[in-house]
Amino acid sequence: MKYVLFLFVGVFLASCAVSVPLTDGLRNEFGLDNEQEMAKVQFSTSATIILERSKQSGNQGTTADGTLVQNSSEEYDRITIPIGKDCIFESFDGENIVVRFEPGVGNTLSFGKRQGQSSGKYYLLADWTKKEGGEVEYGNNVYYATTSSGTAYLQVKKKKLKRTKRKDHVVKGMKV
């Protein structure tokens, strides 16, 4: 009985799909060169992506009795896209891939290859020259991706299926 359980677990694990980075080699292997083929693929992220923005406002004045008043408010907005979160293909932007994580206007992020990298992975694209983090547009608002978000790249699930057909025949032999 123990061996049957091990056999079942082994067959189950062998049939599971593994997450692999989306690369040019993978795109060429599976013919993912047009929007119709890319739309059939389920994508996910390799790392957590955190987008943040803050808005500050305030004013100064005096009250009727001559007291100085300073009023300020700060509003924080944070979007977290957890590791492995599913997303769908939206469009191509030149050599870059635009994906959507949720419905809504502008709720997309771009991923592209980095200059000088031979891996060919599609990483989160942002303007990393800002001190706040990588500047991206999401939901028609400007957000700043945390530095750890810069390690996120697109993944796909890949499964290998191999069918083997075996036909056994035991010969009976012949007598004179």
C-alpha cells in the first residue's frame, strides 16, 4: 500500500506545471509572436510589486482672535500585487509587453527586457531615476514602485506532457 501511495504522489508531481520566466527563447519556441497567441497565455509575477503614491495639501491662516493656524493633510495610496499574481496580456508596446491585473482604465503595467542582460526576461519597466522609486503609471495616476519591485519579471506556467504507448507481445514459439 505504501508503494502505491508513493507511485501516486510521483505521478501527481510529474504532471504539475512549473513556473518559468517568459523569455524570447520561450516566445520563439511556442510561437508567441502575435497578440492572438499572447492573449491565450496566463502570466504571473515572480515577485511582489508595491506601488505607492502620496498627496500632500495644506494651508495657513489666522483665526478671528489672531491665532496662527497651519492645516496640513497627507494621503497615502498603496497598491500591492503579490508574488505569483495572475495577469493577462493587454498589448505590445514596441518590444515591451503590457499586462493587466484588474479591470479598469489604465490598470496595466509594462514589462520589458533590460539592456545588457542575456537572460531575456521581461522585467517591470519604470523610470528608476526618481528618488522616490521607479515611476510608473497605473490607473491613470503616477505611482512609485519600491526598489524590490524592480526584481519582478513575468512568468508563465509550463507543463511537459509525454505520452508513451507500449505494446507488449510474448511469442509462443513454434515446434516442429
